[in-house]
Amino acid sequence: SLNVPHMRRSLVASSARLARYTTKADATRLEAARSASLADRSALAAELSGRWIVATGDPQQTESAGDSFGFALRVDEVNLGVLRAALFPAPPKQRRDEGHLRTALIFGASCHPGLPLSLAAKPLVKAARAELAQRGAERVMGLAPLTGLCGWVVEEQAWERLSSLGEFGDEAAGAVEAVARGVPRPGHSVLGQGTFSAAQKAFEALATAYARRDDPESECLAYLEAGADLAAVHWLHDTSQEAVRDRAGVSASLEFGAYSPAAEATADELYMPSSGIYTPPGGEAS
């Protein structure tokens, strides 16, 4: 399967180049825009869009995911934003006969903080979809970590409104609060598998609402505004300690549109958790 956390870390080097710009005037304006209003940052993006282009890197073959691509949003050959994509190998004939399509995955969108990601990502996604389709992709998905999910749940005390999202009782609400805060439930000595299991369905419902929130810096919203539909949220997709603390490891998958009716197959096939059941450090089931 695609090691998305590892490939996302590979963007760090590219992101470091986002601070270099062609002219001193551009650099000054972009740095000033870090603390500017959304309207001002959007206006700057609109102005730069008259000059920016999307450059596509040479494809690189990977053992697990076919071809990997990088896309860069540039003004005068300097990167303002980046995006990654992977094109999976074509399925064998038997699986094609069952309705499986050659699938590509878009992920890792980022841009200079002086620009709204929801605007900067659009030309990147458009270019990636065109390139992937030209190379044989029949289905294009997106993957975005729901960064900040736990903090949002705590700030909103979202466990208190679970009754409006489904049939969730006090146990689920208590487990959601414990996972979001990163502490054991009352009467439990550790934050363990039992708590994560009790929280899962309710947390997924909250994550679905969070994925659709109006946040111009959200990678998930950037893909939605670039034409995708939310397909699913994936519990403990990233089981690294940092991801579990930040978002209970939850990622969202998105569908950019089918190239044939057979693409209605479940999204979960590509987005299983990266390493089985999550076991907290030193923790047993709780």
C-alpha cells in the first residue's frame, strides 16, 4: 500500500523552497500576507494567478504505488505550492471484469502561507488530473489528513452534540472526549484500544462534519473546492503518535469524478489503516 506519511514528509524539502521568490517586491508582499486578512490573501493569489504556471516533475517509479509525480505552482520558476500524485498499476483482467479501474491518488497539497490553500491548490489539482488522465488513470482520488481534528473536538466540546449525528450514548461521548484530549476515561488507567473502539463511530461522524468545515487552509476543503466529493473518513489511517494526538489518525478520501460508471467501488479498498489495530504506548485494551 502507499506509504502516505512517508511521502508527505518528502514534501518538507520542497516546502523549504517556498520562501524564495523572483523579486524582492513579491517576497515582501508574500511575507506581509502571512498575517493579512483572507480577502487580501485571496486578492494576492488572484493577481499572481496571471503569472503562475504549474510544472510537472518527471515520474518516478515506486515499488508499491506505480508512478509517483510532483507538481509545482510557480511564478518565474520559483515554487509557490506543491502537490503529489501516485498512479497505481492497471488492475489485472479479472479485477477489471469485476469493475476495478486504474486509480490515481492526489495528496500532499501545500502552499506559501501568504496564499489560501483553497485557491493555490486549484491549478495544481487541475494539472494533476489532466496529467494522470493522459497517463491512463480512469479514477482519481484524493487523500487529506484531517489536521487539527482533536483540537477542534475539544474546543467545540463536540461530544456534547453527538445525539444530533446519530445514535451515540454516554459511553461513546466519554470515549470521544478521552481520545480528543489524549487522556484515559474516568475509571480507566490508560487510553487504550477499548477507548478507541468505543469512540470510533462517533468520532467518524464528527470527522465527516469537520472535513466539510469552511477553512481555506484545509487540504480537504481545497480538494472539495477543486471539484472532489467526500468519499469517506478513515479511522486511525495514520497510526504515528503525532497523528493520533492531532487527529486520532483520521484521514479523508475524496473522489474527483469517475471516468466510467464502474468507479462506484468502495473507497475503503485503497485506504485501510497503515498498521492494524492501534496500541497506545504501554497500553492494553481499555
